Amino acid sequence: MPRSAVAISLPPVELAAVSAQLAEAGYEPLEIATADALEELLNTRRDIGVAILDGENDFDKTLEMYALLHEEDRNIPALMVVAARALDRMSLAGRARVNDEYFTRPYSAESLRWRVEAMLIRAEVPPDDMSSGIMESDSQIDSSPEARRGQIVIVFNPKGGVGKTTIAVNVAALLQVRKGQRVLLVDCDTVTGHVASSLGMENVRTVADAWTEALSTGVVESFAEIAATHHNGVSVLVMAESPLHTEILDPKRVAEAITAARRAYDWVVVDMHPDYGPLNQVIFERADKIIVPVTPDVPAIRAAVQFREVAVELDIRERLAMVVNRANSGVSVSDMERTVGMPALAEVRSAGMLFVRAANEGRSAVERFPKEKVIDDIESLCNRLIATRDPGVAKTGSGFMGIFGGGRNTNPSVRAS
Ligand SMILES: Nc1ncnc2c1ncn2[C@@H]1O[C@H](COP(=O)(O)OP(=O)(O)OP(=O)(O)O)[C@@H](O)[C@H]1O
Ligand SMILES: [Mg+2]
């Protein structure tokens, strides 16, 4: 029994693949060749949940179709393919309607299916609940737990230089580009953060800027509105440009805003500064998953062991998962799991200068070196994240460690809530 129909205007080969995926997911795919055909369809059917449009090949036709979707009291979200370069310009030209989404070629039919699903779920959330420039109070956030809930994944190890930023940037890019997910990448490292600069984004407006402006204008923006869009589609948000002007970043308010951003994104990936300060502590609390990159060297391993102990105290231990970075250095992963006392979610091999070269060009390695083996590693990591994506994971304590612990290395008595 179809849950909803999806109108599709794509070239034949893509149409066939996307239609097959959507049909498998229980949606009714409806081919639309012309704007007139779409108009007729909209006049006869009330169950069109999303329209997939091709803004790359025939922009005029797409514009006409887009107008029909939003005519009068209609507001059917569009999922539109655009040229990668156009994404950048669109973000400059003003904000998209909250419900519309964009993707770039190449894409997989399967990733579109997930996006359609996410859009249909989001469409059921009343518009007032979406991040809309109105400050969301605690009570509003808590009162709608059924709302679409993205996952908060933070990347942390108290040791510097272990690959936190590299993994955060590339996981975010891969989830967005290859998995068709909506991703907000947050640079919470207000001291040495370089997420934006490694993506070639200079002088971005920061949260500190926006919140300072709000003191005089009274206009409070959501994180989705403050963020800038990278040409790979990831929304990038920087907390502050200078470590000297962070007083306005009240930790609790930052944590609330990150939590609220789960409504507009499938994934909120947070790169952290290596410290245990108040900002990091409140963010730990909100995280669904905490990726701990560990390189196979004694200082990084010691730091991870220390973090595991801190995590027990903070009652967040079951959310931790190690990513062995520069994994092909001769140290066995199972030895590292035993020593650190955390399951390894994935391994990322040493990639020589690839990450540095990609950053020098303002891109993630996912876009710059898509065929390299290290990107397969990042993809495996993302697949594990997706496979364990479960709104209850962080709260129940039954998911993450349960799946990866496997009795090999972890101490099951640590947490039983
Ligand atoms: N798997 C890898 N292969 C090759 N180079 C890597 C790998 N992981 C990280 N690097 C490089 O190591 C350096 C440090 O990485 P990164 O900046 O991501 O660490 P970090 O943990 O964020 O550091 P900090 O604590 O200072 O923020 C960077 O130059 C990065 O390109
Ligand atoms: Mg870093």
C-alpha cells in the first residue's frame, strides 16, 4: 500500500533507477514529462508528497514545474538536481524554502530514496516547529519528540592532531554527497578550529557574530540560517573566528541550538577542541555518538583511555566508539580495542598528503579523491554510523556498545541502564 506518491522528472535511465527504489520503499513513482503533465497530476491527485526535478538539464521547465508546486495554497517540497557550482550561488541568492532540497550528480538512486523518505517525514512536522528564525525555547523542543530527529555525532579526543577535524569534515562530506543526507558540520573548536578554512570558506559569518548582532536587532537565527553552504552541499557552521570573543557562546545555549538543528538535518557532525571545558561537557551530553579518533601511538592511546574514564563519570561511556586513524601503521586494531577499552567502529588508513592537498584546494578528500581507498574507509565508517542510527541508541544503552562490543574487548558491566 503506497504511503505517498512522488512525481519525478528525470532522464529515462535515472527515472527507471529512482522509480524502482521508491517503489521498493512503498512510494508510488509518477513520471512527469512536462509542466502541463504535472499541473494535471496536481489537479487530480492529493497524495503527491515530493517532486524530484531536474534543474541541471532543463532549467526553464524545472522553474515552471517548481512554480506549480508552490502555487496558491500548495506547498509540495521539491528535491532538485543542480550543478555542483550552482549550489554555491543559490546559497548566495537567498535561503531556499525550508522544505526544498538540492542534490548534485552523480548520485545513487538509493540515496535519493532516503532523502525522499526524510522529506516526507519532515513535511509532517508543522512549519512552526522547523527552524524558522524564531528562537526555539526548551519547552518547544521537548514538546515534540516525535519530530524528525537527526543524529548528533561529535568527534573528540583530548589529544591534538589525531585526525578529529579530518574525520569530521570527510564524514560530513560523504554523508551529504554519497548518502544523500542533509548534514550540518559544526566547528566547535573556538581555539584552533579550521573546518571552514580547510573547506576553502573564508570570512564566514559565525555564531558569535550572529548572536552579537541579535543583541541589537532582536532577530535570533537558527543554526541552519547562520550556516553557510559549501559547494558539496554541507552546511558549515563556525562558532567563533577568534578565541578572544567567545563570551557570548553560553554553553547551554549552544547545546540547545545544536539540539534544535536536528530538526533540519539528518546529521549534525561536531568537531571539538581537545579540552574538557564547559562547552564540550554540555555537547557531550547531547551527543548520540562520540567518535574518538585514535592514532596508534602511546600519547593518543593514553588520551583515549583518559577520555573513557571521564566518560564513565559523565555517564556517556556507551556512546563512545573508536576510529583507528592511520590504521595501517602496524599496530593491530584488536590490540588497540583491548588497550583503549572501546570498540573500533572503523579504521581509516594513512593517506599521505591527500587530506592536506584536498584542504589546500578548499575541498574535502571525498570530493577531490573519490576513488582513493581512504575514502572507502570513510564510507565504511559512515555505513556503520547509518546502520546504528537509532533515535533510542544514546538513551537506552543497548545499541552502540551492544553491537560493536561483541564480547571481544569491552567490559559489559560498565553500564546497564
Ligand atoms: N588518515 C590520515 N592520513 C593522512 N593524514 C592525516 C590522516 N588523519 C589526519 N591527517 C593529517 O594529520 C593532521 C592533523 O589532523 P587533524 O587536524 O584532523 O587533527 P585534529 O585532531 O583535529 O587536531 P587538533 O586537535 O589540533 O584540532 C592534518 O594535517 C591531517 O591532514
Ligand atoms: Mg582539529
